[in-house]
Amino acid sequence: MQYKDPYIEICIEGQNSIFKGLPQADKEQIDTHHEVAYYRKGDVMVREGARTHGLVCLASGKAKVFKVGAGQREQIIRMLRPQNFISYRSLFSENQYPFTVTAIEDSAIVIFEKHCMSRILKQNAELATKFIKAISEELLYSNNRLISLTQKHVRGRIAESILLLRDTYGVEVDGRTLRVLITREDMAHLSNMTTSNAIRTLSGFAAEGLVGLDGRKIIILDVDMLESISESGQ
């Protein structure tokens, strides 16, 4: 099938896409009823309180999902990679979006038109089941992160965040350097701590030979120890 643009093809035919196996006619409908939007690094993709008009898929780039709490402090809820969905809720409710999504590098999203997607879901039980599974896994992830961020000490939280970034974005060809550039502030917001604590803990890990630091690059040097620290929370 020839798609209108490469971004919709990524979201439908990508290796981890839940749309793989969808009937050709449904794919053609999705291809007809979608929009593509482009964002520069730092741009807001979806703002808290907005009403999205379709299912949003990150087609390229990287993004963070966060909420601003007391003292205007950010808490990063999730890091996004291509083929991740941003707004499941738009398919099932008219609620306002509860978080803000910002690009952390130049990115593109695909917006699947809501009524088209709802119609396809009603007619395709297998796809609906895949969505339920994806939402369930996201809820489980959120529950586990809540426990980690409230019970682990700062070293355990930073170790977990480094491993989370590795699992989300992978590593470079050297097998050690995280394939994402993240600010110390964002690392703090991801780990539920102050920026100064994040800087101090990362510097401590570097001094112990657990990681290497090169600007915003983080190089994993001792994955076994990081996993042990993350697991123990200490």
C-alpha cells in the first residue's frame, strides 16, 4: 500500500505498531483521515487542559509527558519514542488532556481522526483488544513508577531513570551511550527530585565508575551495579 506520507506509514506499519494486521480497507481509511504536525525541540505538542480531536501518535523524534505541580515544579510522567500514543483518552471520552507533552528534539506527530478511529475500533475486536492491552500496560507502568518515586532513595531513583531511558531509547553503536540527550533538570523531573540532587547523584555515579558524563550524554559503564541500586532503591 502506498501511504500519503512516511509518518503515517511509520505509525501503521512500524515494527511495534498495534495497527499491523489491520485489514487493508481500514488502513486506507486511516490514511485518508489523518493529519501530520511538526514541532521543534522545546515546542509544546499537547497542552494540559486541551481537548485533542483525535488519537495522537509520535511518528518521529522524542518527547516528554509531564504535569506541573506545586511551586510550578514539573514531574515527568513518561518519556515517549516513535510509535507511542499520546492521547488514548481522546477516543473514549471528551475529558481535557491531563498532562502537557513537549518535544525534547525535533519531532512529528500523526493525528488519527477520532470518528474514523472509533468506527474502526467498533468493527474490529482484535484491534480494540490491543488498545485495551496497551492502556493496561501503561497503567501498570504508572503504578510501578509511583511506588518507585515515593519509596526509593535518590540513588535508586536516578539509577532507575537511567535504565528507563536506556529501555525507552536504546543505546548508540558503542552499546553504552544512551541514545537521548537529556538535561539535568529533566533528569531531576523524571526522578522526582531537585536539580541539585540529580547533579550531585550523577556526579557520584561518575566518580564511582558507574556512568560516564559528556555534557548531556550519559554513558553506562556498570549496568549490573546500576540495576542493583535500582532494585534495592539505595
